[in-house]
Amino acid sequence: EAQVTQNPRYLITVTGKKLTVTCSQNMNHEYMSWYRQDPGLGLRQIYYSMNVEVTDKGDVPEGYKVSRKEKRNFPLILESPSPNQTSLYFCASSLFPGSSYNEQFFGPGTRLTVL
Amino acid sequence: SQQGEEDPQALSIQEGENATMNCSYKTSINNLQWYRQNSGRGLVHLILIRSNEREKHSGRLRVTLDTSKKSSSLLITASRAADTASYFCATDGNRDDKIIFGKGTRLHILP
């Protein structure tokens, strides 16, 4: 089954404790992306990746890191989480943007709470 | 920088009526997409319209695109209770590879 998986689905942590949210897709997609969703603000892109070893900042990259060592995986790293990073996070993938085939497939979401 | 802005923010209609949501954006685009999100869950792609298209249909969905006004509309005909969700437009700029979502329209279908 074609899908995007994220882990963990729920996470409560404390300020400053490094964490990683994993994302994996099995569709051989070129493009992968992380978003955060906050009430009243919609989805905002954090980072995206066009392909292996190619990553770029989205609109809200501060406080986050990503890596793309393999095509299928795109982990989101919070080196020193802060309470303002409490949010619902989505990973998504698509064939490639700018084309007629860039329907994005979304993971189920990770609800992160930073105390 | 929020590219897409949907309106209205919230919409309540009776089952069976048509629902129309609008999206405006700021810069030139390659294509525009509409997504649906059921409460707290992942987004589901509904329809994509290319910048050189003006209208597209998919089942009960009709999307229009007016690049001169930088706007799009999503029409859901003969609404059903299952259409209750939030709807987002998303654009990809043709100068970079970012994808930008609007803040969404919350649609509530009343029985």
C-alpha cells in the first residue's frame, strides 16, 4: 500500500531535550516536505527536499533540522525543542513539484507537546 | 509568507446545498491544488488544476482558476454530511519549489 508513515504519532517532551520525528514513504517520490499546523495559521512548510542530499528551507525553518540521506526517509530533528514548537506536524511526499503530478501524500501527523 | 488565503474561514450549509470556497494567492504559480482535512488527520488531495487550465471537474467537485485575478474557487455540489471537513488550497511557485498552503475553510454540513 502506497503510504507515508510518521513516528511517533504523539510525543510529550521537555524543553531542550533533542528529538527526532521519522518520516518514510514507499512511493519512490522525489519531493518530501515537513509542515506544522497551528490553529488559525493553517499549514506552514518547515523544510523540503527535492532529492537525496538536497534540502531547502520553507517558511518556518528556525529551530528545525532535516536530512535526506536516503530517498525514502526524511527525518525532522529538533535539537533543542521549545514550547513554541508545540504543534501538529505532517510529513508529505510527491513525485516532484511544478508538474501535473505533484499531488502530495500526507502522513497521519505527529502531535508534539513541549513542556 | 502565506501564499494562499481561503475565504470564508468557516461555512455552514444544509445537506444537499452547494458549498463554494475561494482561494487567493500572491505570485505566479505552476498549479493549484485543493486538499481536504478531517479533524486532526492528514490532508487528502482532492484536485489539481494547472496554471493554463480554467476549470476542472472531479465527481461533485468543480474547481476554477483565474490567473489574472490570482484566485481559485472550489465548488462542492449536493453536499453530504461526510463533506464536513477543512479545505485548503495549496500553490507551488514557479520560481522556487516551496509549496504554500492557505489557512483553510472549515465546512460544516448541517443535517
